[in-house]
Amino acid sequence: MLLLKQNQEQNVGELKKGDRILYLDDVTVSFDGFKALNSLSLSIEYEELRCIIGANGAGKSTMMDVITGKTKPDKGDVIFGQAANLLEMDEPTIAEIGIGRKFQKPTVFEGHTIFENLELAMKDDKRFFKTLFAKLSGEQKNKIEQTMELIGLKEHYHNKASILSHGQKQWLEIGMLLMQSPKLLLVDEPVAGMTPGEVEKTGEILTDLSKRHSVVVVEHDMEFIRSIAKKVTVLHEGSVLAEGSMKDVQNNEKVRKVYLGE
């Protein structure tokens, strides 16, 4: 198992800004004859913030399910890093090699403090007695403190997660993913149900994260997308309809026809 893990990490390889970190080629997924993904091909670069938009049923969630190993496609290739074939891995292995996914509804340990939530999420041996009696190293404490600073929750250090607002719980879950040291973060509808101030802070967090990670954001809030987007991919009927800057996408005739009826 250790040798397999080492081989997988080598297949991911060392990455620098601009390198391709994720590649989907000709990926098709069918459910009872309906093609949720239809020969989908796209690539994500390292340290890129990519926004994925599309109507309900466009294939956004299915795409993330394929990337994280929850759904196996009928055909196609999904490569992470230099040569890690995600279709040969299960969900825990995919998470282990550096892909983290945040779902729309936050799942945090409400009876534990902010610090404890981040500690529990840390990439380490999770066997019960080891976790129970382990002492954090200085490096681990620094990582938790830096993460609390990044997600704007350092002042809530000793507070239980149950008292946090909805938006703050979303930030905490992002922080918990960061404790796993992911190279790629998949973030599903991060601003749903947030206050305007929380939306703005979430944009700042995701933009900051893209300086050290690849971040893929799936979101319906177009105002939020406009505020953070550098490159946008539009999905329609399981395929890429258009891709480019927000301005390019808004002016694309195919997009306007599909979404605006023009």
C-alpha cells in the first residue's frame, strides 16, 4: 500500500504555476440513457481560479463526482498532475493525493472549537488512540493558526463551531479541507445563503487560495462569479459550450442563445 501511495504521488509530480493539474478528455457519463456528461473535455492549471457555470442539469455536479471518484464514467480519461489516472483510484485515494471537495452544505463538528475542528481534519494518522494522546508539533500548531487567519476565524479560536454563522461554517469547512494539504480544491456553491459581507469575504478567501492551490468554483450567483472570475467555463448538456473571460462568455453568441433566448 505504501509503495502504491508513493507511486501515485510521483505520478502527480511537482507542479508550478501554469502547469496542467487536471485534464478531462472525452468523458461521458450516462444515467438510464441520459448523458449527464457528453464527451466533456477541459483542463485546469495549477494555481488557477476557474469558475464553472451552467443551468441545472448541465453536468457540473456529475463532473465533480467523476473527478473525486464518486462516479465512474462510461468512457474518457481523467488525469491529475503529470500522470495520475483518477479512474483507477477510489475516493479516499483521490483525496489522499491532493483533491479536496467542499459541498454546498457545510459539515463541521459543531460540539468542537474552531481549533479542534482544524486539528481533527489534519492530514495524519486518524487511529483513535493515536489521535487521543497525540501532541501537536509546533509546525502543526502554526499551520492551524495560519489557516484560521486565512479563513478569518482566528478571533474565534476557542469558540465552538455551533455558534458560527452559516457563512463562517462555510469558511471553517474550507479551512478543514486546507488541513489536508490539497493541490486542487473543488468548491460547490460557496456563497449560497450568505450575507453580502460574507459573500465578499468568501471571494477574498478563494482568490487568496488560488495563489497556492488550484480552485474550481461551481456557483449560480453570477454577481459573485463576476467579482472573482478570471476564466469561466460554461457547461451545457454535459459539454463545454464556451470558455474564456467573463466578458468573452457574456458576449458569446451560443451562450446568449442558450441562456438568454436571443
